[in-house]
Amino acid sequence: MGDNEKVDIIGAKAVGLKTCLYDKDKKYKQHQAGLYINNFMELIDFKVHYGL
């Protein structure tokens, strides 16, 4: 999980980790993250929906 795609997401994805981009300012229109959230409350929805 991270808020910077280049620093947090791309490296994690390169080594096979699941990724979640936290983008409270909605500045990433396109991203490579597995999950994308704007509010930490969304994590609850992902946990319920995906069984994470």
C-alpha cells in the first residue's frame, strides 16, 4: 500500500506483491496498482468483497 505509484506500487508489483494505491487527492487517472482507493474506509469494502 502506498500513495506514490513510482515509489510504492511499481517496485512492489515487480516482486509479485499485491498493491493498493491510496490517492486521496485523486491525482492518478491511470495506475498500475491492483487496488485503488481514495479513502481508507474503502479497505473495508475490499476486505469483505475480496476476502483480503
